[in-house]
Amino acid sequence: MPPKLARRRNAVLRPRDAADVYAHPRPELARLARRGALRQVAHGYYVVVPQRRLADPRWRPELHATALGIAVTDYGIDDAALMGTSAARHHGALPRAVAVAVVAIPRQRAALRLDIGQVTFVKRKVGRLDVERYEHDLVTGWVTTVEQTLLDVADRPALGGLTEDSAREVVRALALRADWGRVAELAREQRRPRAHRTALELSEQDPDARPR
């Protein structure tokens, strides 16, 4: 593995990202994948295998980090963020593993099937979302905060493959950690009063007991 590729902070790689290393990057990346230095997760997307896992053919990249890595690779770090079920998983509100990752990006895009799950893209302006830093071995980027995630899941509970019952569990888990004053502020800024009401209802919170 060329050092320049091995040291990338975003471990998700496309052939064009190796154009300054190889004259013909596509066959070279395919060769590295056959040798176990890369893992191809979808057509045109590879993940750099960590050095400590090079001899492990069972290694699989984490779905949500890989999804964010794809979005960062395609749109840039400031125009991509984990949201919905992926953010809920990050915040510990979704203990069960799910096979769908949800990522906010600046334009419409069809879902992408990976060999480790599915990536669902949502058109959102990340600069208008409440986000915090996301750090993973595979990628550095953004993830929505507890409060933003609470609103997003309440607004679109089925996004990311949640059932009605599991969505309620996620909202209740997030509600225990949320600053409800910030939730109300975000709901006003983003003009999402219905999502705010749904969050209160699903989490069985008393709206009169929360900051206005």
C-alpha cells in the first residue's frame, strides 16, 4: 500500500483519489483489494484495511463509519453528517445493530447497496443541522447531536428501517439525555413543530414541564 493512501484520514477510497499515485488507478486498486490491503464495499468504493487487520480475511468495515466516509469522499467533510438511526446508534440510543446507515448530503441521491449493508442518503443542508464531531478509525466528520437526532427520528421514524416500536425506544433513550430547551430551539429554527410534538409524545414527556 503506498504510504500516501495508507495515511488518508478518510479510509474510503475511489479510483480517482489515487490518480496522483497511479497512472491507472482502477486496476491498481483492484490488485490491492485482491491482496487484502483494500476491501471493496461497492462498485467504485474501497476501504483501506487497518494495518493490524491485514492478515484477517474476516475483517469488515463498520457500516456507519463507511457510509460517512463515502459521503465525505463524494461531497466533502462539511457537507456530510451521520443522522437518524446512524446518529442514534452513535449516541447509544440504538443498541441493536441495523443494516441501514443514514447520511445527510447536499443533494438527492439513491440508496447505495454495500456488501455490509445499505446507505440511505437524505438531502439536508448540514450547515443548518446541529452537529458535533465524529471520530472513528475509518473517518473523521460530523454526526447530529442528541437533540437534532431526537427531532429527526421523531419526524421520520421509519427512515433507516426502524419499526414503530423501535423508533419509540430510540426517542425515549435520546429523551433521557436531551436538553429539551435546545430541542425546542431547534424545532423553532427549523420550523418543525410537528416533530417537536411527536418527540414529546413518543417520549411521554410533559410539554409544560420543559423549558420554552
